[in-house]
Amino acid sequence: MMSLRSMRSILHGGALIGICLLSVGTAVPAHADLNADKAAISSRLYQWADAFNARDRAGTCDLFAPDLISTVSGAPDAGRDVVCARLAALLAKPDMQFHYSPDIQEIIVSGDIAVVRLIWTLTVDRGNEQQSSRETGIDIFQRQPDGRWSIIRFLAFSTDIEGS
């Protein structure tokens, strides 16, 4: 026959293991809803376009992770601070009106990493002149510790420029 002390030890040990398992289960969030992840990423891209179009410098920079690396034609690879400074300088030009819009072609999500294939259309109005350009790109997102998706890498290149 088992003593009361032995039974308590087993029960306490089992309870401790159960608590540990429960805490591990709650410490690691479940991200199995790919549609929700895709919707969140799409939303972040549309929010970026809205911020850019509204000349919201902080909102424009919000999409980029601290460890961002961007690759664009005609410029050296750049980190978040340089990209944000370039955007701020562009948005500070009062004689130009901008409108960016994304055309999301594909979103692939795998765990905390996602790849987005998209085409950005930028229309710039300057006085009586209007120019449009299309930039094909790949954005690599990573889920950040706060749960939001942010771009950690992007590659963009212009596919055409036309005056209207």
C-alpha cells in the first residue's frame, strides 16, 4: 500500500508537469489560420499605401521591421533608417502629389515568415504633368514579437514609366 506522502508526491509532481505543459501551450501562440495571416499582411500593405498617400511619415515607416534591408534598382541596399529618410524626403516635396496602390499577386505564409509578390503603381502629379510607374516586387514579412507582420526584406524594380 502506498503511503499518503508518496501519493502526495505523485499528485504534486503530476500537477507540476501539467502546469508546465499548460504554460508552454500558452507561451507559444498558435498561428494556424493562414487566411487570417494573409488578411493581416494585406491590411498592412493597404495601410502603408494610405499612410504614404496621406504623407504620414511615421505611418509610412511603420511597416518596416528594425532589421529591414531593401534592394531597389539604382540605389545601394539600405536599412530601415535610410529607407524611412528617403520616404520622408520624398513626402516633404510640396509641389508633388503622390498616389501609391498595391496589386497583391500572391501571399505565401510559412510559420512566422511570409512572401508577398506584388505590383505597386505610383502616380505622381506635378503641376500639369502626371507620371505613372509600376514596380514589381517581392516583400518578405516576419511576424514580430508583438504579433504584427512587418517587412524585413524587399526587392523592387520599375517595369515601365509613362507620361500621361
